[in-house]
Amino acid sequence: MQESLALTSYVPKELATTGHLQLSRKGALKMTGRLFKLRMDVNLIGGILGELHRAVPPAETNKRHARAVLVGSKLVPAIRGY
């Protein structure tokens, strides 16, 4: 991703200063395709991370569940007896 950004970061500046790009039509289409693929990859990764975030319960819920299991079992009373 950093490489793609580094390769295309001159485009906005060049467009702003000169009004056109020193690229062939083929080069511009290749750059557009690479950027489109990069955007799709970023959206895919963002979607996966969002799903993981929603699927994993908060740490506090995990702690409460673990505490309930340990207290409910005979393990904690046995440890307290030592």
C-alpha cells in the first residue's frame, strides 16, 4: 500500500500545477486499475476487521464468564482451602 501511495502521490500536485499529467493513456489506465484494486483490498480488509470486532465479545464479558465458571467449579474453593 505504501508503495502504491508513493508511486501516485505526485498526481494531485502535478494536476494542480500544470493542469495535466505527463502520462500516456495506457499508463493512466494502469495506475487507475492499481488504485482501484488497492481500494478494493482496503475495503475487504476493513470489512473483515469489522466482522471480527463484532464477533469477539468484549474482554469484560470474557472475564465475567471465566470468573463464573471458576467460582462455580470446585477449583476456586479448593485453591482457597490451601
